[in-house]
Amino acid sequence: MRLAELLSWSQPKVSKIETGRQSPTAAEITAWTHACGHPEAASGLIEKLHDLESMWVEWKNQLHGGLGGIQSRMALDEERVRLFRVYEPMIVPGLLQTPGYARAVLEAANRKNGVSCDIEEAVEQRMRRQEVLYRRDKRFRFVISEAAVKHRRGDRETMTAQIDRLITVSTLPAVSLGIIPFDSSPPYLPLHGFWMHDDDSVVIETVSAELTLTHRSEVEQYAHVFTMASSGARFRGEARDLLRRAAENDAS
């Protein structure tokens, strides 16, 4: 009650901030620290607030610039990365998608978000992002589950073309592509996809937002589970054989 009186705030507001149900503004943090007699703590707390706000970005806020804007932002982020480690259990990673597959994925995203963003611009931007696969200064390690190539996005022709694309890209010098077959039993299999950018950050796409983890212990933990998941994957010729069988089964 005393703090609420000092700040001329309502008690429910103070309670919500204390319990994490409401985020304070920078000005409110400054006022709070002054009221508590520790104005020197304001800058550090404001910095932490900004870190948290950048860590969790809702899709509804990102969609103001359209799906193409999201793809352009991703391309800028990927420019600085040297080592990509990507795990996806249910979908082919964006950097490996064909235009038809990408179109089906982005159309589904539009339906989920209840928007009508320009699909063709986003597809074009996603295809442009894939030029990074041919850069000599970058390396890519993709690990996907067999479910990602068995779960159909678009029609049969779309999936056939997508699997052919995976076979082709798996031969690129900078790319390592692993497929975790259904009959494999890795020591640990993450239930959600994630993208590791060097040893600096982990990007996770949830239903509602994009989460970016930068704390060292969290990044190290994801690196560990990526290695564990990779141990159950098939690479090189074995991966390509698995992909060819998936295409044949889908065509039959």
C-alpha cells in the first residue's frame, strides 16, 4: 500500500507488476526505483526489460510489415551467422523449401493468424534467402525427422518436388542434412523445432510468437540436445535413400 501511495498508482497495478502479470514501462521502473530509494538500479532494470521484450516478439506485431517483411528481417539476421544448426520435427526448414512447399506453409500461417498477407512476396523473399546456402563462409547442419517429409504440405506434386530439392541440397559442400527415421531411437528428441545461430542464440517459433534465447546456459543446452538428436539421424547416402523411398511411397 505504501509503495502505491508514493507512486500515486493503484494497488492492483503494483500487484500486477510485482507478480509479472503486467510489464512496467521504463518511466515506471525509474519512478519505482526512486520511490524505493535506489535510483541507481533503474538503468540495469530497464536494460533487462529491453532484453526480455526483444526475446519474445509476438507474430501479430511482426505481421504489420507483412510476411515478406519477416523474411527480409530473417535474411538480415542470417547474414552475420557462420554456423547454422537447425532441428525441425514436423516441417522442412525454410532455407530448404521449394516455392510450392513454401507457399503451402505460408498460406497455412495466414489461416492460423487470420490475416491475408501477400503470399507471393513472402515466397520470393524466402527463395532469395536461400542464396546463403552457397556462401563459402557459412556452414549448415540440418536435422529433420522423417515426419517432416511424410506430412504433406500442398499436393503430391509439391511434395515430390520438395523431396527432390532436399536430395539436391544435401550434396552442397556447406550443407549437412540428416533425417531421423521413424525406427530410430535417439537418446533425446526435442518436441519443438529450433534454429541455432553460431553459439550466440537459439530461435524458436511458437504458435503465438518468436522466442530468441541468448543466455549462455540455454544456448549450451540446445547445442547438447542437437547433438543428441543428430545421433539418431541418417546422413549423406543413407539420408538420400530414405528421401527417395519417401517419394516413392507418396507416389504409390
